[in-house]
Amino acid sequence: MAKENETFAELVNRARQFPEDTGKGANSELPPGLLGSLVPPGEPLVNGDDLRHGPKRGDPNHAQGVPNYNLAAHVKRFVIGVLPAEKFGDEGDDCDDSIAYESLMNDMLQGRAIPRWEEKNILRNGTLVIIVSWMTPLPKKEKKETEH
């Protein structure tokens, strides 16, 4: 956002500057509003070795020093039209994944999924093939009650 009485050249120069390094790397706080309501309050997005929610030291399933994101990755192909017989079987197969694609787009618009990338291709017969990659938050781990 432009500061009051800032020229366009000053705005461009300010945009080209690197932000100050806090020294926390991936463990630094994200800007407010970046992920909206996607991450529940009190639940960290990044779990690093120096965070109390991070993986235990010596965990063989985790590379030390690498942040652990509380997100799951997804990739899916959506086909809208007819799959050609010469590539996908003896007969052309009529496909319509438009409802599933629309549902995914609505999840992204309502903050339940984070889009990564989307690739669209139109085949010669007019069939639309869409490949989408997105992320969703992992379910919040329930705290185990300890008996005294």
C-alpha cells in the first residue's frame, strides 16, 4: 500500500527492498490475513525443531532442521468432455467432473483449501482436462488428557 505523498518511483523502489530478516526462517510468523481462517487459532502452521509443537529430536521420520507444515498436499485430474478411444480404451468414455471441480473451487473460495497451481488443456475433440494441485490443513491433534 502506498504511503501518503509517495511518488510512483518511491513506491517501486520500496517494493524492491528485502524485508528485514528476523533470523527465524520458516518459523517466523506469517503476515496477518495471509491464510485467513484456514488455520485454527492457537495451531501453528509451521512446526520446526525449535517450536514446542515440533517433531521430537531423533524422530527417524523427520529430517532435522526442516520445517514440518501442518498441511496435506493433493493433486487431481478433472475431465470434462469425451476421452478419445485411441488413448483411453476401445470406446470413447464420456466424462463430466465439472461438479467435483466446482466443489473444489468452492472449497478454495471458502478457505477450506489453498490453491497451488492449475493446468488446463483442451484436447482436439474439445474435451477439457484440468489438473489441480492444492493443500488442506491437517486435522488438529487432540490433546491427550493426563491423569494425576
